[in-house]
Amino acid sequence: MIVIVGGGICGLGIGWRLAQAGQDVCVIDRGEANKAATWAAAGMLAPQAEAEHAEEALLPLALESRAMWVDFAGDLLTATGIDVDYRAEGTLVVALDRDDREYLEHRYSYFRELGLGVEWLSGYEARQKEPFLARAVTGAIFSPLDHQVDNRRVGDALKDAYLQAGGTLREHTEIDEILLQGDHVTGVRIGAEEIAAEAVVVAAGAWSRNIPGLPEHVRPPVRPLKGQMVAVQMPSDAPLIQHVVWGPGNSIVPSIYLAPKGDGRLIIGATVEEMGFDTELTAGGLFELLRSAWEALPGIYDLPVVESWAGLRPASRDDAPILGPTAIDGLVMATGHHRNGILLAPITARAVSDYLLTGRVASIIQPFLLERFAPASVPSDRIGAVVEPLREAT
């Protein structure tokens, strides 16, 4: 038995691959599966447009996972009949004034240094792609390979695929303790019930650090990072935009994004707030979102607001995911994906399930082991698995 704590996109993705391989798997979620960060996201697959100077180590993992998404979406469609609305129009990052343009030109040079396939567009060229962009747009970066999906459809499809493959799902169930015997995991306890397991995967997102029974040295340094979002409804016969559009923001909304979905919703996000587990919507947060979005795309002014919500990104200490084995035999991490949970779902599912099936750590996730946060004096020789390239799907 393999127990996965957390029923979001990563937990269910790992569970699905394990169930497909004939493993006995139980996914346990404290609420309803796919109703936390997976549900709250915008579904962007944009490692190029979101590349940052401090995150170069993450880029190969993100690019590899993005390349897996077409097949991942196809596998879900075959397994469940659910189309996850994979859209390949690409992503525009726009500048609205001289300062924005200078900053964007700097980012463009950085992207080119990294070898990323991006194009520089004038304001006129950007409006050729998206005619309803503000006249103030002075330039843009076009990233044709940064795509998107409907994350809520992905969540529904993964849940169905996992169950159809034979996995067990227990929702609205709190883990009371991860059970250990020495340095080996033996299962989990739910009330008076004990579930024996050869392995336990921590995939509980922002709640991963708080799972009872985790020894301090294997508690992942993950915290919740609040993001408020809003959706407006575009006319079904005349959507305002086809591409994902990023624009400049402010201290509350560092950068704004607008992600058009196949059902006509235009997702606008997101604030970045250190507010613990608070998910209250605020007038200020929604105002800043809508103001920044309107500055890039004035046509949203008359669109009806159909939904607003807040989610919790699981942010690690270095904003990169925590994947693979730990110093506790059988305890495996799949958490800390921050803003990249949807993007990294395919590679997380493949790499973590491969480790559980073979005992081998894919070389591409080696930089993201929990041990990177350990003090230098703490030995990590218990994580002695063979490192090898990520295998191809069979």
C-alpha cells in the first residue's frame, strides 16, 4: 500500500501513475480533492514568461514538464473523455510605459541569454495579435510555447482517471499521525484506524508542514502564500483576447495576468500576500487586480464579474518544489510547487511514481530533494538511491 496525503493535482497525478502500474494506492485529502490550490489556479504553462533570475535551477524541470503536457492532456482525454482545454496560442508579456518597456527589454535579453524561444514585439505588433490591448502598450515579449489548460477540468479528469485505474480516495479525512518505526515509515493513523503502508507521499500543498507525526528534520519548509483572483465573462462569440496576457502590477499584485478560457471566462490574477491560511477576499485586493487588468485591457470594464476567490500557494523556502525521498525510509515529498503546481504536474507524477516503483531518483529532480534545506552537519547518506535520467512513458 502507498498512501498519498493530499488530493490535489500532484497527489492525484502520482496516484494515477501508480495505480496504472498496478499498485495499491490510497489518496487522503483533508477536504474535497482538487478544491485547494488546484482549483484556485489559472492553469498557465509558462516557464519562459515567468522565468526569474533567482530561479535558473528550476527552469530545466519546468521546460521538461511543459513538453510533457500535450501527452498528459491526451492521456487524460483517453482515460476519461474529459478535454482539459489545452490551448496553444502562446503568451504575451506587455509593457505600458517607458519604465515598463526598459524592464521588459532587460527581461527579453535575459530570456535570450537562456536560449528561450521568445520574440520582441512593438506595441503595434502586440495589438496585431490582440487588438483590444490598451493603446498605451509600448512593447511586448511573445512566448509562443507558453500555453495553458483549464486547471479545474484537469482536476476533474485526474480524479476520474485515478479512480478508474483502481485507486482509493478518502475525502474530508484528516491524518492524525504519520506512523514511524525508527527511521522507517509504517503507515498513517486516522482516529483509531491505522493504515499500514510501505510508503507515504506528502503532497498536501500549503498544509504539508503541519501533518502530525512528521519529525522536525523532515518537515518541509512550506508556507501558504495567499492569492486573490477574479473571473469576468467575455462574450462567447467575441472574446476580448485569445492569448494569455501578462502586464505590470504593483506592490499587492506584482504582475497581472489575464487567462482566457474556452467557456468565455477571463481569469485575472493574482495578489501575493503573506497572510498565513487566511483566504478572505478584500476590497483592496480585488480593486488592485481589476485596476491593473483594466490598464492592460480596457475592454474588461463592462464585463460581468462571475466569480472571485482566494487560494493558497504552497511556497517553499526557495520557491522551488520539494520532490523525492527523505531521510525517513518510505517518506516521499511532492510539495512546495508555489505558483507552478499545474505546470509541474506531469513531471512530478512521473518522477515521484518512478521513484516509488524503482527506487531510483531521476536526475532532473535531484536538485529538489528535501535534503537541500538540511544543515551541512546533517548527513544525508540515507538518501542513497540511484540517480538516473527520467524514463520515457510506456
